[in-house]
Amino acid sequence: MRWAHMLRGTVVLLGALSLVACASKPPSPSAGLPKSGIYKVGKPYQIGGVWYYPSEDFSYDETGIASWYGPGFHEKITANGEQYDQNELTAAHKTLPMPSLVRVTNLDNGRSIVVRVNDRGPYANGRIIDMSRRGAQLLGFDGVGTAKVRVQILAEESRAIVAAARQGTPATILAETDGPAPKPAPRGRVELAEGGGPNRPSPAAVAAAAVPVPSTVPGSVVEGRFVPAPVVAELPVKPYEQIYVQVGAFGNLDNVTRVRAKLATMGQVAQVTPTVAGRQRLQRVRVGPLNSVESADAVLNQVIQAGLTDAKIVVD
């Protein structure tokens, strides 16, 4: 994949501007990419001053703002070599393994679906996942462009489709995941994970792999890949979910004091609340609640530009 192509597109939805996911021009037939795609995690990469660290995280569960991408990328190639179909239930995510299955729940209306992660993105700082057009339609936010969502990986189902995808993936790509844990990426160097180029499998390298059909997720195998069915669940959600910019969660109170002081110089009031991560007690530093996605985007961009690049939008 050529990363220049994936950064060039924007989708404007009723005035909401959103950088879209990573899709590029289809390769020539001689490139030998299987329609079912390959297994891909990739190396750390940097976009807009923020580092991302792809990993096999089968405990992933996060809230944030979803966007969607569609017509401009239909039938182009995703980060793991699949052909993007805006009418299938797929999505782009910044760090989760490809392919994997996640449940996405719209926190405004309780609609919930399962989608296949097969692309990298979105690269707007304030977006957690980029849904296909069909996914956005089923969740009920295709008209407004964004939604407050919860994204949860389906651990066992994802492990199963990962195992199948690995069978047809060249060792050079698998080594990026199976090798030593990556060191923190240097700030002065941009290293982008690629979905194509010299690591693309030749036809001989692609082995036939039995694609499992998860018993817990309705769907079918289409051209060698499992595609979730358009089944919408109705889940209970809070009457009102609030939006925050979370600057970080710290175990060291000196770091809390430092971040609060920096936010004060920007005219932002920090909200500090206790939280627990594993067995560690942390102090979570947030700005908010904020009254709209646009307000959260503005605060997030201000915070990141001030050097607090771990900041993100969360919904709570």
C-alpha cells in the first residue's frame, strides 16, 4: 500500500470534516494479492505528531467517536490487502490486528453490530474507528457523520480468524508481530506500517487456509474471508453519555500537577478523578464534559499541539 494515498482523502458529512481510513489503488493482477487478504499488525507509525503502536490486543475495550468512509474508497485495497466494499460490515482501526472482529455500539441509540477490522485509520486525532458506509447506516449515524461509540474486540472469534489468516501470510510480515517487542519509536523519525510493497505475498506464498465461521457471530465466508451479517442488536445504554478529552492517567502525582499546570496555561480546567488499571491506582486527567464533538476536536487539537500527544477523546 502507498501511504500517500491513504492520507489524501477527506469525507465531508453535513459539515463534519473527518479524515478517512487507509485505502489505496488496487494493485495490478500480477501482484498476486489474495482476495481474502493477509494477516497484518505492522510497526509503530506516526501521523500528525502522534505515535501509534499496533498490537495483538485481545482485551481491547474503548469508547470514543466513530466516523465512516465510503464511495471514494469503494473497491480499493485495504491495509491488509483485502478489497474494500462499502456495503460489507468492515472498519478501519489504528492499532488492532487485521483481520479481527469487534462489536461497535452506538452509545446514543443502543444499536450494536459486529464488524471485521481490515484497514488502518482513521487519522483524525479525535476518531476511534472508521466504519464502512453500511456499518454507519446500521448504527444510525451515516447522515450526521459521527457517533459516540464503544468498541470491544471479540477475543476468541478474533483469535480464530487471525489463526486462519496467518497461514497465508509471508514470514517477513509475521516477523513484525512475532519478533521482539518494538522499542519506543523515536520522535524524530516517521516509520509507517505498510500493507503492501516488498512484503506482498506472491501467489505461491499464499496457502489455502480454512476460514472459521464463529458460532457466536452470524455471517458467512465470502471469497475466503469471514464477513459478519447485518444483524443489529439493541443494547442498553446510559440516557446521556458525556464527551471528554482525556489527557492521560498517571500514577505519579508530580505528573498530574505538571499536566494540570500546562492545561491551565491553555485556559483549560483539568478534572482529576481516580481510576484503576489492572492493580495500579491512577489519577485520570480530563478536560470536560464538552458539549459537542466539534468542541472536543478543538480541545484535543490544542492539547496535542502543546505536546501532550497521548490525549484522546473518550465517552463516559
